[in-house]
Amino acid sequence: MQIWEPTYECMPREELQQLQLERLQATINRVYKNVTCYRNKFNELGIVPEDIQSLDDLRKLPFTTKEDLRLNYPYGMFAVPLREVVRIHSSSGTTGKPTVVGYTKHDIKVWSNLVARFMTAAGVTHDDVVQVAFGYGLFTGAFGLHYGAETIGASVIPMSSGNTEKQIMIMQDYKTTALVSTPSYAITIADRMEKMGIDPKTLSLKVGLFGGEPWSEAMRKEIESRLFISATDNYGLSEVIGPGIAGDCEYKCGMHIFEDAFIPEIIDPDTGEVLPPGSVGELVLTTLTKEAFPMIRYRTRDITCLDYSPCACGRTMVRMRKTMGRSDDMLIIKGVNVFPSQIEEVLFAIEGCQPHYQIIVDRKGTLDTLEIQIEVTENIFFDEMKRQRAFLEMVEKRIDSVLGVGATVKLVEPNSIPRHEGKAQRVIDRRKL
């Protein structure tokens, strides 16, 4: 199977949009015929598949939300009989019923190819040894990158998550060249290597493929400087396909969305209005190639913006910025919208702050409070009181200037904030307790 696909990835936009329209119309017909939830939604709005005559008509269609998936648990959103589904994945279900997704044999091939395309764009070749440090199981991340790497022809080490010292030993002994994990776990690996006295330059690592959680450009630089690799970003959602929606090219100027397989929109998260190109808002995705589990205008809740300007790599497909947080994870502090990624950007730019922090939101009486605990280097933590106070005031001032709301900063000693093998728990909102 061809991985680098100039037929799609460098297609003139007019031709690409024609391809999208044809695939969209086929998808709309399929879901109207086979998925009761969509048929009922369309009928309530008086829409039939024949009404979709242009890409602009997409905005006539209703949104799909995670709640729709839960209400149709487990198989109500499938567009094919269960006998045609060869793979079932689901979310963790920590906030209620899990969302269940299915794949046909063709879906698996498409998924593997999409992941292979962003891995190729990041620099992975058939000569690489790819260590997958995502947890295997119902989570789509590990399997997506695993099959993408195999599609390229690379060697795959299905290490799974955790057991950090063994991860490092495997990297050393098996000559791992590409690491797959969350960005926060890459920092954890770097910390452990430092404690073990291992020089990352002695490893064979050259590239990291990181996803599963929002991360900042400052965190990218931190990973690159400590592991001596090219740290690349990729984006995926289990409900849409898993990893394979978008990924960095070698220029790392935004993740290319594979528009032959997905139509992206940016909407106002409050009104649902489609916003013009370049606007910051919530990403909405429509699948164009999925058989078992097509999604129409799925609200991702991820906040980003799209860049349609030409990319130096030659790909014509739109690029999305790193996600700046989620509309449902957004914190409202004293009436101000706050995203954890904004705080991360500030902290990573300050010398002496470690790449580990926790945000604690509480309420005293009727007032919200924001406390940010940050690990600092030992020389700052054990510094004289006057200099430490000056450092605290500088951090608080920078945070206030970015967020527009004051925060109490608490300096904690190195290694005092819990480490996570998967997604880092950055926020503790005690107002919800």
C-alpha cells in the first residue's frame, strides 16, 4: 500500500473539494439509510440526502456529540451489521457509559494508512525501530501507531505503557529510533534517565511521535533538548478514527489534516456558528471514508484554528494548530476563560521551573481561587527567602498578564508532583466535589 500519497496530499484544492463532496454525499446516504439516530435527526430538520449539493450544505446538518454515542450505546451508531465489524474499541467511560466504535476490515486498512502517512511525514521509514509506550487495550492510540508503523515496514516494539526503567533498557538494548507516547510521559522518561545517569545521546532515538493530550511548543522544545530527538505532534480521536486525523510534517508548522478522509470545520463553541478561516474555535469533524462508524459533524470539544496557507513541504491540506485546550475542560475563574495550556506556556518559558505542575481550583465562600503548584530546581526551592519571594512574584505577574486573572503560585520541591504513565492530570477542580 502506498504511504506517501501525492494524489491526495498535494491535490489542488478545487479537485480536493470535489473529492470531498462526492465522498460526503456517499456518507450521508449511508448514515441516512443505516443509522437510526442520524435518520431521526435529519427528519426532525426536514433534511434528505439529496439536499446536500455542495460542501457549504454541510452546515445544514446537525452536530453529533458524545452524548449521542452514549445514548446509542453500544452499537446503535454502527452503519454496518455487527458481522462486518472486525474490531471494537471504546473510551475509558470514566464519566459514564463508554463510547464504543467499530471498524470493518476496510476501515482498518484506511486507518493504518492514515497513521502511516503522518508517521512518514514526521520522518519514520522502514528502517526504524518504533517503541510504542501507549497502553494497549480498548484505547485506540497504541494499535493505531502500531499498525501505521507496520504499514511503513518499520519494526515495532509493543512495549505498552509504564515500567519506565524497563522502557529505557529496551531503548538501549533494542536500538529504538522512534518513541510513541504522550508528551508528558516523554518528560517522565527524560527525568528517569537523568536519575539513572544515562546520557540520552548514547541512545539511537531520533524522533518522537506524541499525542493523547494537549501540549505546548515550550514542552516540545523541552523534550527535544532533553532527549535529543525531533518531537512531532499528531492528533486523533477514538470517536472519529483514533490517531490518523492529522500530524506534523518535517517543518512542524501545524498538523496537516488528511482532508481526503475528513472535513474540518471551526465553530463558535457557544453558538455553533461556523467561523471564517483563521478563527479560533471548536474543531468539528466529518468522516468521509469510514464504513462501520461514520461521524457527521462530530463536536470534538478541542479548541484550535486552521491554516490554509501553503506549507513548505508541498502538501496542500489544511493545517491545524496544536490544540489549545478543550471547550469542556476550559476553566472559568472569576468570569475569565482559562485554559491549562496558557499556564503551561508561561511556566515553560521561565528558567528554573520544572516541566511538572498542577492547577488547583477551589472556592472560598462565593469566590473562585486558582493555585498553581510548580516544581522548581533545587537551587530555587532552597534559595534564601528574599530571592525566592522575588521569583514567586515574577511568576505570578507573568501568569496574571497572560490569563487576566490572578493566581497563587506555590513552589514545590522536585519530584513532589505525581507522575503519570499516560495522560498527566494537570487540573484538580475542587469546586466539583
